[in-house]
Amino acid sequence: MTLADDLRRDEGERLKPYVDTVGKVTIGVGRNLTDVGITAAESAAMLDNDITRVEAECSTKIPWLAVCPEPVQRGVKNMLFNVGWPRLSGFKNMLAALQAGDWDTAAQEALDSAWAKQVGARATRIAALFRGPH
């Protein structure tokens, strides 16, 4: 056995945050997020994994996005990262406009949403990516 084996056995492994027996937010194999947190390298690895997940989800859920200009792809992926697929799929008019290459309508649809009110400047930046220039 290795130390990692011992720790997995003794700590368990949970892939979602939980509060441990002394009130500390914990994840993984006993990682105390409250006191220890994560390193910049761990944050970068998590972001890389999340980007990979978002890109794979785009490939399966909205394959036509691959032929859109890169800024449009980036904007949609940013939104998907932020809201998740179930909520993004509700942006039917915006997605239809993007698929049709109607960048201005897509941008306006994004801005005319409850999401835009929630995220403020992020929505403005994403709408600008949709508008171009392309």
C-alpha cells in the first residue's frame, strides 16, 4: 500500500465539496478548502479541465458552432461555462440567430435576458464578441 492508498481509505474521497466533522469545507481526499484552499497550479488545472468539458459539450450539443467565427465560439463557450447547457439551451432565439449568422440579433437576444442583468459587463463583452467584426 502507498500513503495515497492509506489516505483514500481513512479520509474517503468526495468529488463535491462537503462540510467535515469540524465544520471545514472539504473536497477530494480530505482537502481542507477552508484553511488550505488550492494552489494557482490546481486552479489552472481545474480551469483547463472545465474548458475541455465545455468544448466537448459544444461539440455534441451545438456542433454547428464549429463553423462560426472564433469570437462567436468563445462567447458561446463563455456563456456555457457560466450557465450550463440546460440554461443555455433556453436561449433559443440567440442560438438560432448565431446558427444563421445573424450576429446583431444574437447579441441583442443575449442582452435582452435576465442573465444579462445578472452578469452585467460580462454580457456586454460576450455580445461584442457576437457582433464582430467577422
